[in-house]
Amino acid sequence: ADMLAHRHLCQADLELSVFRDLNGTAFAYEPGFNANGIVVTSNGKWALIVQSNTGKLFRLDLSTKAVVEVDLGGATVAGGDGLVLRGKTLWVVRGGAGVVTKVKLGRHFASGEVLGDTPDATFAVPTTAAIAKGDMYVVNAQFNRQTDPILPFTVSRIDVP
């Protein structure tokens, strides 16, 4: 029965709808990777989205669907990919730079201050992360070695920056 249910779910036609088209908002599409990492605030009011190619951070209001750029005081998080959010602290995994960047967010997640980058010798083009039991686990995607990756792929464990 489980196998039949699995097969049925895999064959089902799923129709997904667009929650928010970013065209016509503060988010301006540019060549390269655009919207990438996304996290939702603990109060469920906003989603934060990083634009990889520009390093800009955006806040999407989940009720009104309004999109505003988060003011980082001129700083950027270029190459931002995976995002981890705990309270008002945001970590941006930046594969090309090989770092995790820590950002302290302000009131209503409308502004922030980039506090610094954490590199690690074990990073191999990191793409995303998670925090568990006081440590940060960072996935190493090796995008720089797509045709000849070093096996096995790894996950780095570091102190939470």
C-alpha cells in the first residue's frame, strides 16, 4: 500500500502558483544569479531574500507582498546563497567568497549591519547552512569542481560565528 501511495503522489499533477512576482518591485533583475536564499522571520511576518549577483538583501512582507531593500549601510553580501536566521542575527553563506557573513538586523528587519566574515579551511564553495546544538553545519557544494569533484562531498562543522 505504501508503494502504491508513493507512486500515486509521484504521478500526480501538481500545480503551483506564484506567491509574488518580483518584477516591478525594489528587486531589479540583473545578469547572473538573482533571488537565491530565503528565510522567514520567527514571527512569520516577513521573508528575507538575498540577491546573489548584487549582494543586496530584500524583505518581503508576507501579508501585503510589499518588497523593500534591507538597508545594509552600503555593504553587500555578494554571492549570497543559503541564509540562516536566529532572532535578529542573519548568517549569509557566500560560496564564491568561501565565507559565512554575519549580519545584525535592525527593527522590522528593514536595516542591518554586516559584522564580518568567517572563513574556514574546510569550506569548498559553501552553499547553505543550518544551526544545531550550538554548531553551524555548512554544505560544501564544490561548484568550482563540477566536472571533477573531490569525493566524498562534505559538510563542515564550525562554531556559530
